[in-house]
Amino acid sequence: MDLHPDLEPLAFLIGTWQGWGHGDYPTVEPFDYEEEISFQPGPGKPFLLYTQRTKDTHTGEPLHTETGYLRPAGVGRVELVIAQPTGIAEIHTGGVDGTHVHLRSAVVEVTPTAKDVSDVERHIEVDGNVLRYRLAMAAVGHGLETHLQAELMRR
Ligand code: HEM
């Protein structure tokens, strides 16, 4: 089925990406992870389905996973909704400049037993078949600080 025309500015993201990342935060031991990300268009619909899974580089143990939808929201604008099995839900608004997507949470909600997260910033940059992202969060009593940086290749 044809790509919905509203998705053309986001078409550079479509595909499956694999690579490695590094994680950090003032409260955790630095860690390394392997990651697979996929952005797939909804059939004829104006959204990209986003899925992500990771595992520990050293032990192979599954780490974080998350799922969501990236939605074009008018010229140069984008919205993202994400759910995490750790009880965290993010709603972002942001922009697209060329192949750079920058997102800042409008709302972060957590379930009663989840870790406290109040703000998230996500930057995704695609250069040909290379995708790099970084994520900062305000969590567990700290302000916005980097939690993740990764580089993935289109498969
Ligand atoms: C590639 C994706 C991610 C990986 C591999 C990852 C991995 C980790 C690891 C290994 C830890 C330390 C051990 C632990 O507490 O479980 C951690 C802590 C944490 N992560 Fe992530 N994480 C990811 C994404 C996220 C995202 C998207 C958020 C929130 C928006 C998040 C929020 C947190 C919080 C709140 C903590 C606990 C900090 C603390 O209790 O001191 N993580 N993460």
C-alpha cells in the first residue's frame, strides 16, 4: 500500500535499525546495550509504528523495551506517544528539521509502582543508513540529564 502523503517528511526513519548504545545517569552504573529499533508505516495511515528492544551487551539479558507511535502534526511538527512496560507513558511534541527529529515530553505519567520520571527529551538524527539518538530524562530527583546515546545501522 502507498505511503500516506503526510508521512513523506518522516520516510527517512522507515526501516529496521540495529546497533549499540551506552547508558548512564547519576544514580546508575554506566551500561552498554545492543538495540533493535523499527519504524513502520501503518497501512495507508498517517503514523509510524515504533518498536524497540534492547539487551545487555555483556550478558545478553533483555533490558529495556518500548512501543509507540510517531505522528506527523503539520508542517515540520511531530508527535510521539510511547508506553514502557516499566509503567511509564510519554507524550511528546516536537519538530523535524531535515533528518533531525527533536522531541520534548508534554506529559510523562507513571503508574503507582513505577520509578519517578517527570520530563524526557529525545533527539533522533539520521545520516543515510546511520541513526543516532540521545535521550535525557528528569527522574528520581534529578533534572534533565543524559540517560542514553546510541548509534544504529539500517538493516
Ligand atoms: C535503550 C533503552 C534503555 C535502556 C537499555 C535502559 C537501561 C537502564 C538500566 C540498565 C538502568 C539501571 C538499572 C535499573 O534501574 O534497571 C536504568 C535505570 C533507569 N531508567 Fe533506563 N533504560 C532505557 C530507557 C529508559 C527510558 C526511555 C526511561 C524513561 C523515560 C528510563 C528510565 C529509567 C529510570 C527512571 C531508571 C532508574 C534510575 C534510578 O532508579 O536511579 N530508561 N535504565
